[in-house]
Amino acid sequence: MWHQQGNRYTHSARVSNIQLAQMHIWSASMSVQNKLYRDINRLQLTTNSFRSI
């Protein structure tokens, strides 16, 4: 009985670790997307200012 409870605990801990890793990967990819988005916006702004000259 105790052995089963211990296994269940380690399993839930492992699942929470996986979820934490996924959240970390997701937030990292989101920050990369945000950087790309800002760069694209900056490019569009510079091309628009060149056109207006």
C-alpha cells in the first residue's frame, strides 16, 4: 500500500515537472515570437518612412 502511494506521488511529481518544462519552452518560444514581431514592425516602420520621403 505504501509502495503504491509512493509510486503515485513520484508519478504526479514527474508530471508536474513535465508541465513546468513545457511552460518554460512555451514562454521561451513566445519571447522569440515577440522579438520577431517587433523586428517585423520595425522593418515596416522603416520602409514606410522611406516611402514617405
